[in-house]
Amino acid sequence: MFSVFILLPFFDAINGYLVIKGIISAAGVSSPSQLGRLMVSFLLAYLIIAKKLAVWPIFLFVYLFSVEVFSGLFHLNQYGFTYGVISAYKLGYLILLTMILIHYSKTTEGMLQLGKLVKYNLIIIATMLCFSTVTGIGNNTYAMGFGTKSFFASGNGLGLYLGVGVLFLIGLRECKLVSISYKMLFFLIFSIILIGTKTALLLCITNVIVVILLSKYRMFIIILSALLLTFYLPKIIEQFSIMFVIILKRFDVAENIFMFLGSGRIQYVVDAFEVFLKNDPSTFRFLFGMGAFTSFQNSLTVTEFDTLETDLFDLFFMYGLLSVLFFLSTIGFVLFQLRKYKILFLGMLLLSLHSIMAGHVLFNGMSSVCFALFICVSNYLSIQRSVDDKAIA
């Protein structure tokens, strides 16, 4: 777990810096980020074998890679096959990581250790963001306006990971599974806004509201905030307009709130289905997909990959209806397990909605870890409820 939460952020930072500088491509086969996760994957596979954990994930691996091999026989594009294998591997990595984290977080001691590592992981990332904001060294989120990705490649994935990760920590804190002060929480929340994306802004506001509502001084804070808004609202709006000019411009040109939140992805999906249905897809392709490189395109004429940046429909076109059903059932099960833990439920819900509507989760090596975290804590809390029920009986 140490390598995942403490070492990999530095691999991601190196990778993002090289991508922005144009030294490597965003989908590079041998990027530092992928090499780092490949080494971790070997470690995860070794632990699974050594601990004699469940073998059912092997069938998921076979399924994903079989689809890519089958697709490769049609498009016969070497780069396309490599891209497909990497995409399948990203999902496989998430499966391996989830298995190991579940194994080590079944006990209270294991869950406390996981919470501590997540806390240190977020502090490392938040410190990088603050450093880049102060020094100007790092990658800007947009070509103009406020926002930094520090040394990371994806601002959307980074904002989601940090925003949902802080909610995860707050949820663990309420369950007494991690020790973290309000000062540190506000430091982490402050770092989210530095990214400057729409996702980061919304998650920053969400975290601030949650922390205020949990505070014993919430009435005082609410009254003070209302007074400050009364006197300084024009100044706040002015500064907000300057800092988030890109977001405001996108809001102005959006047809409605759904198009704004989805950043035009709804139209992408509609266009993709038109192409997909025009090719008269077989039942086999509908159920099992046609790989990451082909996706919704014609497998015989495709020359370059095209993603929709919405995990639900990317999954459908890449790996078929079966993968979508597995994905949605997992989300539903975890949400059901967390139904009594409001903050953790909120974090999982926001993560799932973002994944379904805006992507940047399942195929993002950083933000995909959030799914593993919520699955782990839901499993731990379920075990604890069972133990408590037996004790009462």
C-alpha cells in the first residue's frame, strides 16, 4: 500500500511534466506513470498469489484481453492493439488493487493504516499544488485564467481525486478511522480550488459545506459567512469572475445546465450511437464490445482511437453490455452498503456520477483508486456490522 499512495504520486508528477513539455505523448506506452503502475501490478499479483486470494478476477482479465485480441484481428493496427491492451490493463490494475486493499483493510488496524496512507497521499499532492501556485513552476490547467495542475497531466482527474479523496477522509474521520485536524482538512480543501476546473470548484464547495455542517461552531460560521457575503459579495463576484473566467465562459455558451456539467459529452454520445448503429452491430458486439481502439467505430476502417470521456458509454462500446452491468451493479452495491454513512455515501455518489457523465475515472490511474477506496471501506463497515449484530445476538 505504501508504493501505491506514497511513491506513485511522484511517478504521476514526472509523467505529467513530461507530457506537458511534449517529451512524451499522453497515451505513451512506456510513460513513467504506466511503468510505475506496472511494477506495482507485479507486486499486487505476487501478493494475490502468496495470500491465495480469490481467482475470479482472472476471468475478468481473460474477458478484457480476449476482446482486445479479437478486435485486433479485425483492425490489424499494431498501435491500436497496444492501446487496447493498455486500456484493458488499466481496468485490470484497478481490479488487482481493489482485491489487495480489501484484504488488508478487513480489520480495524488495516483500515486505520489505509486512512493514514490516503491522508499522506493527499498532503503530498496538495503540497505540490501549493508549490506550483506560489512559484509558477508546473503545468497550467488552461492556456489562460487561474488554475494549476502542478506536475500532473490531467486537471479533471486530479480535481476529482483530491475532491473525492477529501470527502473520503472526512467520512473516515466521522467513523473514527483516521486522525486529521480541521486545519489540515482546510489545507487540503484549499488546494482543490487551486486546480481551477469546474469539477474542482464544485467539489471544493461541497467539502467546505460538509466540514461546516459537521463543526460544532456551524451556526457561528454560517452567520459570519452570511454577514461577510452581505458586505463583500460584489468583491467576491469580481474576484471569482477573474479567477474562473474559463468556467464562466463555458457556462455562458452552454445550452443548459446538463450540457455545462457534461461539457458537451451528451452530443458526443449521440453522435457515437449514430456511427455505431450505422455499422449494423452484431449481438456479439453489443454484449462484448469491440475493444478500446475500435470503440463505437467501424472495426474494418478505424485508423485512430476516439473516446467519449464518459466511462459508462466508453465501457459499453469497448467491452459491451456485460461490462456496463458489472460496473453499475458494483456502484449500486457499494452505495447500498454505505447508505447509513452519509459522507461516504455522498463521496461515492459524486464519484459515480462523475464517472458516468464526465469520465476521467476508470481509465485514469489516479482517480480510479477512489473506487477501490470506497469499495474497501464499504466492505470493512459491512464486516463490522456483522460482528456487532452477532455480539448483540
